[in-house]
Amino acid sequence: MGIIFISSLNTQNNIVIVIFSGESMATSGVNIDISIEHGQLKSFGLTHFQYQQGDHIGLVLAFSSLIPIFLIVVETTIVLSRREIIGITFLLGQLLNEAFNLALKLAIRESRPNPHLGDGYGMPSSHSQFMGFFAVYVCMYLQNRVTTDTVQKLAVQIGALALSALTVISRVYLGYHTVLQVFAGTAVGLAAGYAWYQLIELVVYPSGIVSYALDSSVCKWLLIRDSRDIKDIVQAEYELTRAARNKRTE
């Protein structure tokens, strides 16, 4: 009895199944052409980035384009685990910033430099706008609200700016946006982040909305808290856990 080998080859709209049997696979192949109807395939553009094969810089920058997605996951995780008002307002601001970007794109309707790359319009760059918002909000919050070691604070601020710059550069290098589109996105993001921070600090908190919300039964049930007035939350939590540990071992 001969051995049967089955191989399938994808073509545009058909799948060709090639069956080889017997000792000579080269001469005993039989093709069975099976047509399969399917709709137009589409990639998930949010995480699909293209770069030139063999371009190591392009590979690094392709990963850099994933930074906003990574940050959204981190921010959401912080909100769910920490349940801090500052985390909630920060994430809410980022989401509103994304909605604003979509509205701008639909209003301006400027195409990308390479229409086959990415989905939707290109002006302004959503990645650049996201990172602009992120950078300015993080830097302002650390500068005004966190009194931890100055070197550590500066390192985080520089890191936020570096991630933003890397993301912006990647969008132009990979051909997804023009320089003007990423410049516009960054400018809008910086302005939106600054405006949102000032709105929270100068309007929302002084209005008493946060205090009212924290005293509500829903926030108490969800254990929503506000550590805004604790100058160094990391140090405070460390001392609290040390005290609890020492008490347990006494």
C-alpha cells in the first residue's frame, strides 16, 4: 500500500488540495480544485504595523507604535487595581482625547501619505495626539503633586517624553503619517493634556464634585479613594506595610 501525502495551497479565492501517493510523489499528484466563497479579508489595523523586511530600525519603531496600546492597558489596570480618582480622571481624559481626535479626522478628512497603510484619515495623527496628552499630563502631575526624590521624578518625566518622541518618529518613519500630521497631533495632544489637567485642578476639585462623589454609596462600595494630598504615596504605603508587618511579628 502506498503512502498518501496531502498538501493544501492557498490561492486568491480557491484552495488547491494536492494528493501524492505511492513511491513517486513527483509523478502521481492529483489536484482537486475546491472553490470557497468568502468576503474581503481585512487586517486589525490597531495592532498591525508594516516595515521593510530586514530593516531593524523599522522593527524597533513598529514595536514603538504599540506604546499607546500598552499605556491604555496599564492605565486601565491601575484604575481597576488602585481605584484612585487621579487614575480615573487621567484615563477619562485620554479617552475623551481619542474621541476628539476622531472628530478632527472626520472634519479634516486628510488622507494618509500611503493610503494602504492604516485605517481612516491621517490628520491629525492619533498616536501623536495620544502621546502628547500623556506626556504633558504626567509631567505636570509629577511636577505639581509628587514630592518624591527629584532625580526619580525627573527620570520618569524624561521617560514619558522619550516614549512620546519615539512614537511620533515611528509614525513618519513607517509611512503612516506625514510630518505635518504628527506635528498637528502632538500639538493638539499637548494642548488637550494641559487643558484637562487645569480643568481637574482648578475647576473639578474646587467645585466639590470629587468630595461629593467620594462620599456617595457607590464610591464607598467600590472603595474609590483620593490620595492626592499624600505627597509621597509610595513612601506612605511602604511605612504602613512595614508598621503592619512589625505589629504582626511582635
